Amino acid sequence: MQSDGFPTSAASARDQLSGLLAGLLDKAPGTTRALLASGDGLKLAWTEQSIDDADNLAAVISGLYSLGRQQFKDMSGGIRQVVVEHDGGSLFVMSAGVEFQDDRAVNTVLAVVATPTADPGQVGYVMEIFIRGLDEHLVVAARPNSYSGQGL
């Protein structure tokens, strides 16, 4: 066990994903933070933010994604992206792990925070490439009492 309470292998996997997220930021100028979270709001990997800020962002993106999913619950397909634009920048949220379908799993959500100078098209493109490269690895087992089976 490491001092953060995670087993060494979980911390190592998180560190590897965080390193890949940092690479994502390098490929999209104007991006400042990135985070992967389970669909039910558990942070999995993050960059450029404190643990508390990562917890907060994971909860925010889970809520945003859930609201979008609820709006279209009677339609086929899934939410691909949620974007929040603010004078101070943008928050991009995309579903990740969507190609892997299993009722015992909860898909993940990728978030990127960007400055107003970031090119939204490039940010979306880089996020999509990131997701496609790791798709099957971005699914986590559903926790007890989670909304397993509803998928993102």
C-alpha cells in the first residue's frame, strides 16, 4: 500500500493514465487541465490540479453528463459531448470507453478545461484520438448500488 491508500498497482495505473492525459494537454494548445472519471463521479486520473479540485471536477462532469443523458433517455444513441463555455474558458466533456458494452461496467468520462484561446475543434479532435486509443481500457467495474446497466 502506498501512503495515499491506493495499492501500488492502482497508483501505478493512475500515474500512467495521468501521464497520457498530460500528453493530451501538450497536443491541444490552450488546455489547462484534464481528468478521467467514472460515470458515477469517481476520479480515476487527473493533471494539473489538486486532489480536492479533481474530486470536484469529477462530480461536476458526472452531473453534467447525467443531465444530458436524462434529457435524451427516450432516444437511441448516446451523449457524445457536453461543452460549457464561459468568458474564462471552456469545459469539454466526452464519453470514453463507449465501445465496450457490459452491464457490469460503468463507462468513463473525459474532461478537458481550456482557456478562451484554445481551438475547440482541436481540443475535441485530440480528446477523440485519446479516447479511441484507450477505449477498452477506459471502462471500470460498476460499484455496488451504482446505476450499472444504464451505460453512458
